[in-house]
Amino acid sequence: MGDIRQSLLPRDVLSAAKELLYHLDIYICNLVQSGRQPPQVDSKTLELVEEFILHAPKDRNTPGRRMSALQELQLLEIMCSCFQEQSRDTVRQLMFSALFSLQGNQADESRMALLGKLVSMAIAVGRIPILECAATWLQRTHRVYCIRLAQVLVDDYCSMVPGSVPTLQNIHSASPRFCCQFITAVTTLYDLNSEELTPPLELLQMIVSWIQDDPRLVLITFLNTPLSGSQPISSLDLTPLGGLVRWCVKAPLAYRRDSKQALTNGTTQNEPETGPLFSALHLSVLQVFMLLPNILNEKGLFGRLALLQMESLAALTSDLSRLLDQADKHTHASSADTHALSQLTLDRLAQALQVAMANGALLCSREDLRAICSRLPHNNLLQLVLSGPVMYYNNIHTPPLAFSPHAAHSPIASHPTHPTHPAHTPHTPLATHPSSHPQYPAQPFMTGMPFPFRPSH
Amino acid sequence: MLKDQAMSVVFDGSPLKAMQSSHTHTPQTALSAQELSQEIKSFISGVDTVQGRKLSVREHARCAVRLLRSVPACRGAVLEHLRSVYDEHVSAFLHNLETEGDASSGVSSNLEDIIQEVHGVLSEFIRLNPRAWAPLVSAWAVDLLGQLSSKHAGRRVAPHSSSLNELLQLWMSCAATRSLMEAYSQCLAAMLAWCPDACVDALLDTSVQHSPHFDWVVAHIGSAFPGTIISRVLACGLKDFCSHGAKDQGLMVMGADKGSRVPKIGSVVGILGHLAAHHSDSIRKELLRMFQESLSPSSPLSPTSSSTSWESSPQLRRAAVPFLLQLAAMSPNLFGAVSAELVELLRPPVLLQLQALLQGLPREELDNMLGLAVHLISQSPSGGARVLRFLADTATPASVIISGPTPSPHEGVREGCDRLLQMLLLHLHKLVFNRSDGAEGNPHHSASSQPQRVIPFLEELQSHVGELCAETLRLERKRHLWLHQLLCLLSVYGGPSVATEALCQLLTQARNPEELALAWQLHTTLSSCMAGLIPAAVARCVAQIHTHTLGPRQLRQLLLNLAAAIQSQDEERRGSAGAQSSMAIQVGSAVSGHLHDFGPLLLHGDPAVSHATVRLLSCSPLPRTSSPAHLLLLSRTAVTHFFLALRRRGEGGKVGRDGGQAGEAVNCSVLLLSRFAAYSPLTLKAVLQQLVEGALHKGNTDLFGGQIADMSGAPVASPSVSPDLGASLLEINCRFGTTVNFSGSVWSVFHAGVIGKGLKVRTATQLPDPSGVIQNIQTLLAVVVQCCSSSGLNGSINGSRPPADPDEPLPINAEAAKVVAVTLVENVCPDVANGELSWPPEEHARTTVERDIHIRRCFEAHPVLFHLLQVVAAGRPALCYCSAVLRGLLATLLAHWEASRDMSSTDSPWHLQASCILVSCMGEGQLLPPVLANVHEAFPHLTPFEVRLLLLAVWEYVRGNGPMPQKFVFSSEKGLFCRDFSRDGDVARYVAPIHSVLHKNIDRLGHLCWRFQL
């Protein structure tokens, strides 16, 4: 493969890239057919890709050749059809990763730029194979780059080109996997901590409608991923559930802040209220949680895999307490309104916690929860969740984790044996420590706890 | 509870659906993925993939726009494609212009609507989402604009890049560029709120890349967003300047290759120059702000500096001042905008900062800056005077004696200014003298010989010559040297008019000899290249006098200065003759040409002025020729001034200093009169005549001890008394039946009072101070004698006969004495009847009683007449012409002595004195032989009757031997006219009464007998 460099050099930028793609296709086909496991693209080829497709400067002396935007578009078009025409999934995946796997060198920037354009274009012209490949890429790549890709797509479809949202909406039907990863990336990107990190309305509407239509969408990646040890570090979460819960919980406070700013700016808020959207989303998320036990049980992971992770919850609650403090400080006039919104926030948090715990998505003890929720203001429901007995109303009939190899460990018994292993230590995915200590759902019945209910008003 | 929450969520969800559907509006060109794919293929290949034919430019562009609307990933490519569309349109547009739009108008109009469409789409996008689109479109538009303007810069219709306005017009009339410009403006307006820097930086980068063809864009944008652009353009220029290094630009502007080496600064100048038309205020503020900020001590984190932080880089701060200088050097507009306020800014603290800043620079660079600053100052069209004052103020060394208006600056600053000033002078010197190379020595024609290089600094200073002179004359240490040098340069530059003005100002403003010396220095320098400077300057001074632009003090000073100038001539004559003497002579001759202009100043209301005038006139030479009218006028004023001076001396004599001045004024006046009288017979006559008239004038009588007497005999009475006199002219006239005036006849003798009312009351007049009177009379006599004996007339008549002994007074000139005599007669005699020289018999005196009384009264009222008479007597034979007066006086004296019943003649002192003087005068005038002339010696010892007898003898003699001038003969050895009495009849028969009287009184008159021997 390395020997074609000499023949590529005299060509113009576009035809060299085309030719390289052609050769790459053949090379990977051969690689796959040779049956070597795992099929690995050698570094020479990667260098060629960087030189002739990504146009990274090879060394300082030779200035990198650049493609004009038109040539780039042609290249993208060629790539689209190339992936479309390649029938074999493996080849496609290999080729995609040969082109777009991050190598940690300076070519990564142009790689990301090209990838963004390619995916954006694939969405526009409905190239499903590319989206599938991209979904895989999103699973394997560091979350920072995933966020960048999501950002490009959101910019392209939600802000740059008005009226192109429907095109993006189509990815739900075209490639649910990509769609799911996209949601994960987007919820990671927009953490509602500032104005810039608030999702555009169009995006929000789109995501809500996707999940409403098909709650299982958010679990697609989880469902389709074999739980092998190949989950890379710092990649996106397996599901967007954590991010979605964060959205729903923070939304009342975040959007109140936005609207306040808008009001002080004098611009009248004529866009529709986001409240109903988040309510709907919250419901959908809860519904997804309800789906979980069956799925987890099917996979035999109930109680062993925390889809909602403790440290993200801890971050969420600390954000929340900060936001609530701010809300208390800054609003004196509409305190009743503020109070209602913070109660809504806490209600949602409590609901999410309760449902997640109950459905095995959150694996922790109530002490852990109380620890992370200690700084939050009072909320009846939250109090109830933190203190009250757990109703195993869904899986009460099925013995917990009967099929698990660790079934012998009683959750109640196991917890006191690990006092040095607090619940908020990273509940890393199962693969990292597959068999050491399964974190059982530990919800001890706190008998000594007085029932703290009192009428809120 | 949980259920409830869920329920509410569900309920909330229902309106959501409706809302959502309303929001997912599909675009008007909703294309399926398949169609989009086709569209992309068509766009890439330029061929309609469905129909298989080639797309037209228009269709291709439409396709691009569709992609822009629907496929975000194509953005870059579409914009790139649109470049070519815009380019196409510009080409067509220019082609159309070049061919005067005959055939191909269709193409351009076709594209124009596409461009409209594109513009519409872009501006919609920018409006909807400025944050995303504005940076993108602005970069694209600017780049494309740059490309288009440089690509088509060479076209025939495109104006040269230096004419920004034409370029602007051309490009704004082209739809493509206008659309780009609008899009960019829209972006900039949107981006100003959050990141103006990036936007403007892109603009300037492009501007550098495509300079100077791109300047019109920046200029246009700048005028739309002046506040933002100006400061950034400056900052950008500064950075560029700094990175290029200021080393090789120092004197670049001197040459012709303006701005060719550093494109960016040229662009900056061009842009700011364009903006200066409408936003000069903002530009000025920005420039000054830049200057100030570059000086103010660096504050590492200044929160106010929103701009691109050139302030924070010490290197850039140091380059700011050279940069500004460079900028100013390249654009007169900018320089003009800044210079005025810059000087105001340069207060001592700022200067210290500036010095601290500049100390860090290498010497070579400093020299360059100095040269540049000097160049700028010399080229500055306005505010030069202020700059100069500032420089001089700052450079003048601090002194204990002279405390300037500003506190003394730091020594280093002072030296810097000193250096700058000297360089400036040197530079101006070069400019001035190179300039008039071709026309050296002939400044009057230099204007025609070659077009002269204008030096704006000097041009402007020309109107401040007066102030410059005043400053120079303050004689402060070094300052006056600089200013004096500058005055020289200015005079050479401005030619005769300025030189004249300068000299004139110096002459007017100098207050002492040291200051006046500056004028001579100036003249010495200029005299080599300018002729006729002094006459012109004097003429100018005279013009000032005429226009009354000078106050009394200035006027006086000017006159004194001129006088001093002329007098220096005399000193020079005594001492070493230097350059001054020739100048003093020139001044003298110039002043003499304008004597008649100075004349009226003698009578100026301010004594100081008139004194100064008389000083000047008394020392100035008299003109060689002059018109009689002028001379007469001048003599009249001189005489009037003389009497005025006498009066002033009298009045001011008691009060010290003024007295001295008044005395000097009299001396000068005497000198002037005598010189003037000596000038020509005409002036002599005029002066003498007026002197006599003046002495006898009613207003002046008191000066000479006279009384204001009523010559006509009408009573001088207070108005309150007159009505009850009861005299009625009507009655009198009725009584005599006529209104004819019988004056001179017996009927009109009313002088003693009205009949029936008794003698009229003599008004008691207070006698003036006798010593003053004597002094005045002495002075008058001295003047008259000097005039009469001055050489003017003597030379003409007697031949120039220098007196053997300088102490011996010159003889009185006969002709002059005649003038006095005639004037005297005219003034004393009321009419000319019986005015012949020869005397009638004594009895006939009755017919002239009234006239005689009048004459006597005159003598009573004006004692000075006797003195004048003596002068006339000395100038034989002039006394002959006084015949009538003598006769009249003698007649009244005879009548008096006849009527007197006193025991001794001494009982009527006045009459006695008058008789004595009369006879002695007649003797001196040789109307009487010595025997008869001596009779007056006996008068005091005689009775009135005897006096009458003697006087009668005198009368008889004169009747017998008429007082005829022709009886006198000039004796050349004496230089006098003399009468030979031997030709006349025998004296003896007239002597008989004398001898009788002698005999009668021999006891008392024995000692006089020898006087009357024949």
C-alpha cells in the first residue's frame, strides 16, 4: 500500500484522494478476506490517508496542500457513494476507522472537520451506512470528540440552516443507533450549566419527539452492544439516561434563568414554553427506566450494571444546590414562582432517583443518596424517597439476580462488609471489574428514622 | 403521588404535540434525500443529472442556493462557487461600462437577480442566526471583496486606487460588490455586540493583502462604523509599523516614494484620510487617545481597554509616537486634525513621560524622529504660532529673574526642545535659502522667475509677525536669539512686505536702545538681499499713524525710536562709522520724506506724543525738495507747537519731571524752528510771520506778560454789566442817519467809554508770573533771533560768510527782519490808511487819532512788541517798514506828554519807557542819527513837556528825512546795511531843542552833554 505514494504525488488533490480511497477499499477487502484477526490497518496506510485525504502537513518544509471547498465536496460525495456501495459491513467499519479513528496527531483536526462534514452530508442525503459507522465511531471515541461531532451537527441543522431540522429528525428512522449515540452526545454536551450549554429549542423538540415515539431508542446502543471488554475509557455513556435525567431535573431552574435574562434584555419571549417539553421528556425517561428490569434481567445484568452512575448524580446534586442557592439569592420578587420551580426540580429528582433505584438503574444505598442530597433544600417527596421503604413493585416477584453468579451475596449483608467502599466510588461499567464486587441494590429499611412528613405549606 | 406526577406529565404532553407540529414547518423546497443527492451531483458536475444537459450559470447558482438552504455540509462549497458568480457579474458589469453598455447588458442583468437572491438568503440567515453566520459570511465577503477589487483594479474603467471616492462610487454601483458590502455591514453590525475584533481584523488583514485596491471597502465600512474601525485601523497600523521597524522609514516622506515600502501604513493613511471628511472628530480623538495611552504608565490589567491591547505591549507603546509622527507626515489631513490639540496636551507631566519613553530609543531612531518632527512643523499649515510658543517656552532655560508662564520643565525635556527648535531653524533656513536660489538678491521678481516652494509654517507665521516681534523684544535669554533668527527667515521668505512689517513692528515696539538694536540687526541681515527696506518700513509706520492703529504710548515709542535711530547717526559720525550709520542715514532720509506726515503729530493731544514728535522732527534732516503747501503746513504746526510747549513749560514748571520734559520740548521746538527757518526763504517767512502772529495772538498774550485787551475799543465787560449801559447802536445810528461805519473818523471815538456813562471799567487782569514771562520772552526772542540770523537767508543774500568768531552772534538778516516788521505792522495797525513810510507833519496826526490809540493799546497789551521792535531795529533797514507803527506810537506819546501835568516824566512810567525804547529802537534802526537817538537817555530826568519837545524834534527829523530803505547801503565788511546820515540834510536844526533842554536842566543833565555833540 505504501508504494502507491509515488504515483499519488503528481496527481492533483482531488484525484489523488479519489485514487487513495479506491486503493484503500481494495486493500481492506483483501485484509478482511485474508482472515487475519483482528484485521488491522497498518500505519503506512494511515499516513497515506493523512497525507492525501486529510492533507495534514507531512513535515514543516512542505506546506500541506489544501483542497478547495468544492473539491472537498466532491470528495465527500465520493466517500458517500463509496460507503453506500460497499456491501460488507466489516469493510465499511474498517475503512471508516482507517479514515476517522483519532490518531492523536495533528491530522486529527482536519479529520474531525472532514468527519463532521461527511456525517452532516450523510444525514442530508440519507446515507445510512455512514451513519452506522458514525454510531460505532461515537461509541469508541473519547467523549470530547463525540461532543464536537454533535456540536457540528447541531450547528448545521439546528442553527445554521433554518428549516433543516426535519432532515436531522429523519435519522431516527434511518439509523436508530446513530440517533441514540447522538442523543447521548448531545445530552453530554448541553449540561444546562450556562446559556451556551442550553440546547436549542429545535433540538429539544426533536429529541423529545424521538423518545416519545419510541422510548426504547435510548437503549438501542445498550441493547446492541455486546458487553465485551472493548468499552474504551472516557467514551460516552452507554445510554443517554444520565444526561436526560440531568436535563429534566435542571430544566426548571435553567430555563427560568434564561427567561429572566431575556426579560431584562427587553426581548419578549415568543418561543414556546419549554416546560411541557421537559415534562414529556421526564415522563419518557421514567418510562424507559420502567423498561429496564426486563432488559437487564434478560441480559442477566440486573443489579450489576449501573446505567445511572453515582458520580454523575453527585455532580447533578451539587449543581442543583448551587442553582437553588442562586435562585434564592437573586429572586425576591417572584419568590413563589421560584419556590414552585425548585420544588418541581426536587420532585423530578426524587422521582428519577426512586424510579431508577427501583428499576436497577441506580445501584446505591440510601445513605449514599442522603450524602449526596444532604445540601438540597427540603422537599417532601425527596424526603420520602431518601427515608422511606422501597416498594419493589416491579420486580418483587422475581428473586433478584437469581441467575447471577453472585446471587449468593445478599445485598443487605454485603453492604456492611464493605464500609471502606463507599457507594459513590465509581460505579464503572461492569467490564472494568467484572467479578470483584457487584454493587447490589442496597436499600436498607431505616426503622429508626422518624417519618418526617409534614405538610409543605 | 408518583402517579399524579406522571399524570401531569401526560397532560402536559398533549399540547406539546400541537405545538410541535406547528413548529416543524417544512421548507418551501423540501427535497428528499434522493433529490438532494442528485442536486449535489448536479452542483458538483455542473450538469443537470436528470436531463443530462449543462447547467447555465444562473441555474448552477440557483442549484447552489438550494443546497445552501438544505445541505449544511455544502456551505463551504456553495460559497466558493458563488465567488465565481460574483466575479462573473463584476466582469460583465465592468465590460458593460467599458463598451458603454451596447450589447451585453442582458448577461449582467440576468446575474443581478441571482445575486439579489443570494443576498436575500444570506441576509436572512444572518438575521436569523447572527452568531453562526456573521463570522462566516463576513470572512467570505471580505475576502471576496478583496479578491474582486484587486483583480479588477487594472481595468480601464476602474479609477486609480488613490482616488478613493471614485472607487467607492464605481464599486457601489455594481450589484455584486454592493451586495457583498451590505452583507458585510450586516455581519459587522451583528458582531459588534460580541466580537468586533475578529471581524475587523479580518477586514484589515484583507486590506493589507489587497492594498491599496481594497481601501475603499475599509473606508466605506469605516464611515458606517467609525468608532470601531478607526481605533482598530490605527492599532493595526501600529502593529504593522512596529513589526516593519521604523528604522528605514524615518526620512522616507522626504522622497517621492510615499508609502511604497510599507503598504499598511499607506492604507491606514488612505482609509483615515477618507474618513476624515466626515469623522475628523473621532479620528482626532482616537489619535490623541493613542498618543496619551502610549505615554501613560502601563497598567497591566486596565479594564477599560477593550481594544486589541496594543497598550499592553511595551514595544508597541514605544512605537506609537514614531508611528503617529509617520502617519502625520504622510497625511496632511490627519496632521491638521491632530496638531492643534496636541500642543495643548503637552503639559509638563506629559513631556516627562514622553521623555522617559523616548530615552529608550536608539540614537539613530531619535534623529529620524527629530527630522520628521521638524519636517512636520515646517509643513504644518496652522497652529504654527502656538507650536512655536510652546517650543520656545519649553526650551527657554529656567531663570530666577524671568519666571515664565509655565513652571520650569525638566532639564532633559528642555534640552530636547532646544534641540528640536534649533533643528527647526536650521531646516527652515535651508528651505528658505534653497527656495530663493534662482531669484537671489532680487526678491521682487522672484515670484515670476520660478514657482516657489511654499513653507506652510512660515506662511502661517506671516500673520503673526507682530507677536513674534513682541516676543523677541522681551529679550529673554536664548529665546530672542531663536525668534530673531526666525524673523530673519520669515522676512526672507515673505519678501519685502513681511520684512517691512517686521522692521516696522520692531521699530514700534522697541522700548530701549538694546531692543532697538534688534531692529538694526535684522536690517543688517536682510539688507544684503533686500533693497529699500527702511523707506518701506518707515512708510509703513506712517501708514500706521494715519490709520490710527497705534495708541499714544506706541506712537510715542515709535517716534522716539525713529529719533534715536537718526541720532545714532550723529553718534556714529563722532565715533566709528559702522553699518549702523548708513542705516541711520537711510532712516533719516526716509523720515524726511514723510515730514509732512509727522507734522500734525506735533499737535497731538498727548504731550508725550507731541514731545516725541518734536524730538524726531528736530533731529531729522529736512527733505531736499518739498511742496510749499507741506512746508507751510509744517511751519504752522511747528510754531503752534512752540507756543504750546511754552505754555506747557509754564504750567508744568512746578511739578518736577514734566517740567524737565517740557523744557526739553521747548528746546527741541526752538531747534526745529530754527532749522526749519534756515531751510528756505519760504519757510523762513512763514515761520517768522507765524511766530509774530502767534506771539500777538489773543491766546498767547499772557505768555508774554500781555493782557487780553480789546483792540476795537469796545468795553470788555462781564455780560451782566453790559445791558444797563444803555448804549443802543440803533439809537446812535438813528441819530446820525446812517449805518456807515466811520471808523477812523472822529465820530467813532468810543474807546474811553460811552458818553454819559463815565470811563469804561478796566478789567483787572492778574499778571502772570513775571519770571515765567521773562523766560518766555527770552525764548521767543531767541527763536526769532535764531531764525533771523540763520544761514538760510544769509547764505542766499549775503553769500556764505562764516562768522569769524563763533561766539559772536550772527547778524540779524535784513530780509528776515523785514518779514517780522511787516507782520508786526499788519497785526498792530488796524487799517492801511496813511500807511506810507514817509511821515506827515505832526499836526496831521490828528486825523489818525483812533488808529494811533489802537497802536498804543497794542503796545500796552503786548509788551513783547517792544522786544520785537528791537529785533527789527537790529535788522536794518527793516525798521523802515514799521514806520506807521512808530509814527502812531510816537503820536500818542506826544499827545500824552503834552497833556501830562505831572512834575516829572517818571510819573508816567509806561509812557516814559515806551518813549525811551521807541527812540532807542529808531536809533538802532538808523532812522535817527546818533545825536537824536541818544535823547532817550535824558527822558527820565525831564518834565513831560520837555520830553514832548524832544520827541517833537525826533518827529521833525523823521519827517524831514523819511525812513526809506533805499537810503541804506550794504557794507560788505560789516555784513550789514548802513545809512550814511551825511547824505541827509543838516541835523543841526533839529538839535536846537535838545540843546535848549540841556541848557535848561544843565544841573542834572551835565553828564549827558557829550552825547548830544554833533
